[in-house]
Amino acid sequence: MIHAPAFCCDDRDPDALPADVALQRILTAISPIADTETETLPLLQVLDRILSVNISATMNVPAHNNSAMDGYAVNAGDLPADGIRELRVIGSSFAGHPFSGACLRGECIRIMTGAMLPKGLDTVIPQEHVEVLDESSIRLDSRTRPGDNVRHAGEDIHQGQIVLKRGRRIRAADLGLLASLGLTEVSVIRRLRVAFFSTGDELRSIGQTLQEGEIYDSNRYTLHAMLLHQHCLITDMGVVRDDPHALRSALQTAAIDHDIIITSGGVSVGAADYVRQVLSELGNINFWKIASKPGRPLTFGKIGNAWFFGLPGNPVAVMVSFFQLLIPALQHLAAETPTQPLTLMATTTSALKKKAGRTEYQRGILSQAEDGSLIVSKTGNQGSGILLSMSLANCFIILPDADTHIAAGDKVMVQAFNGWM
Ligand code: AMP
Ligand code: MG
């Protein structure tokens, strides 16, 4: 095959998969973990876990008609069409202490917010709209309409309704919903087990002294944080040298009881980049290059039962690849209903440059202009090793393959970090 020669503004690489194709390849290769891999936990332990079953309501919430206001519960037939009417107050209903008697026409009861409405009463008059004559009589006018200020049984949730679906990541409101149904325990999918390590002879861990030419390993810390945001069980395997034997042994160990292995570094074409070679010996490679910046050299494959993601070494590339590819992969594997990061159009206040033939994920700060419109500016130097550009950012500016120059004032697509980084 003959390929057109690349020129200065073009970065087409026939071996590199378009970013969206790479993601599809990952999602097609990976099947969600089995339905049976679940655990049943007390309600307070299921926050951020994934539901393994649909939850349907075994009762109405609220269970009874009750008052939405402090006031007087009346029969709608006693409301005056106009003018004033006097009613007899024959009792009271407090939340948790219902009125046990029966009300005849012309009678009403004092009622508090959340208190059960007695049989036969269907309307609540706010106490501010009532003239209290004495302990047993009130006067009301025609402001209140039949049925006002009543919360009906089942209006939040009706019995039999599916309130939360399998695959749902349980959030604060969900925990409250589950409690309102009286559930004490919930069945959730087991957490994913993820092993990760850094590769590179130049890397030292924090707490060690740097020799000439060495740097501190930062990727393991960003990966640690991002994996915890995804609620994975993590195994930090430290730094592995640029040595095929050491790599082989680390990957074999990691593959034993993990769903996913993530490495950083050593996936490019340098003389000390052994990851791809070792992966091809131990397992298989699905692809190893993506038409994106950052994150071009990225090896995806499998070792035994573990999915393998060999991320590039550059610190920004690690974070971009994790966000764009690993989060969807983790959600898919964990049988989670996928959640898309919020994607918006904004006006760029910075001129942006890129090469054609690759998707770029530049780092931006999204905010609102005085007129309320969305604007985005880039976070300085966009080199793949400049971690500060990530630290300052709250979104990616996604520049599609074909674009080259984007002028200040142009509209661009931005993707909010979604609390994932
Ligand atoms: P590599 O992909 O191994 O060629 O690494 C690309 C660049 O990222 C090099 O400058 C590495 O020193 C740097 N790098 C690799 N791994 C890490 C790491 N864990 N923390 C910080 N920088 C790294
Ligand atoms: Mg390296």
C-alpha cells in the first residue's frame, strides 16, 4: 500500500486507529462480568456500588394521604364557593399520631405537615388562611380549592414501580429511595480488581532520593486517584524496570487475580520500550496505536483473563487515555449503565493549533461570560508531559481529526471532567 507523504500540518498515520474506532474495539472485545458475581450488602455499604437487580417498590411512598402544610383538614364539600364559612374543630392529627375518629360534614381537624389525613377529608387549608375563633371553631374563606395541600399515597413511588434499574451506580438520593422502601440490604455487582504499575528506569517513588537523570513517578498517583473515583479495588505494583524479564514477571503476577491491568510507559517504539513485545508473548494485542494527542501509543490486549491497557508514559497522556478509554471500559466491564461526560459547545477565547489526522484533547477552563454564554480558554502549554495543564483544567477541548487552526471566537466542543479526575 502506498500512503500519501505526511507534511508539516498533517499527522496521518496508517497504523493508528481513529479514537472512536479504538473505543468501539475495546467495548466490543470486553464482555460485562457475569450476573452471578454479586454480593448482598447492608444499605449503608452500597453507596457508589452498582445495582445487580431492578428494585421495584413493595409499597406506596408515601404510604397514606398526608398533609403538605400545617393547617386544617376539611371535606372539599365544606369549602365555601364565596364568602365565609364556619367549621367545628373536633380533633387533631400530628405526624406519627393520626386522628382516630370520624369527621362529619361541617367538622374539621387541626393537622400538621406529614400527618395522615383522616378518612373523608381531602383538602388542607393553610393555617395562615384561617381565622381561629376559639379552640373548637374556625372561619375560612373561598381561597382554597378542593384537594389543595394534600400529598397522595403513592405520589412519590407507587407499589410495583421499578424505581432503580440494574446497572445503576447508587448515589445519595438512591440510598434515600432504598431506605424509603424499607430495604435493609441490597444486591450489588462485585467491584472490579485493577492492578497497575509504572515502567521506566528513570522513575523513583516519593520518599526516595533522586539521582541524576531520575524523576519521580507521578502516573501511579494519578492512576490511584482516578481508579478510586471509579470505585475499583486497586493493587499498586510500584515501578517496574525497563527489562523484559521484570515486565514479564510483573504482568504474569498481575494477570492472576485482576480484571484489568494498567501500565504506563514503555509502549512507544524506543529502544527501551518492551511492553508490546512482552504482551505479544504472554497474551494478545488488539491494537497499539490511536490517532490522538495525547495518547497515541496505547496498547490494548489481554493476558489470561485480564484486560491489558498499556498507557503511554507521559503524565497528561495517562490521564487523557484513562478518561477517554478506560472509564468507558471499566463501566462496561462492571455492567454499569454508561454515563457520558457532559459535552457542550463553548466559544474559545484562545486561538488553538493542531495537526490534521488526529483527535486532540487540549485542556481547558470552562466558565461563563458575563452574558451567561459558555467560554473556554486553554491552560497554557499543551505538551503531553505538562501535568500542570491538567491540574489547571476543568474540561477537555476536543478538536476533531480534520481541524487544524481554530481562531479565538470560534465554537469548540468541550467535555466536562464530571468529577472523574
Ligand atoms: P515512555 O512512554 O516510557 O517513553 O515515557 C514517556 C515520557 O514520560 C518520558 O519522559 C518518561 O520519563 C515519562 N514518564 C514515564 N513514566 C512516568 C511516570 N510514571 N511518571 C512521570 N513521568 C513518566
Ligand atoms: Mg519509558
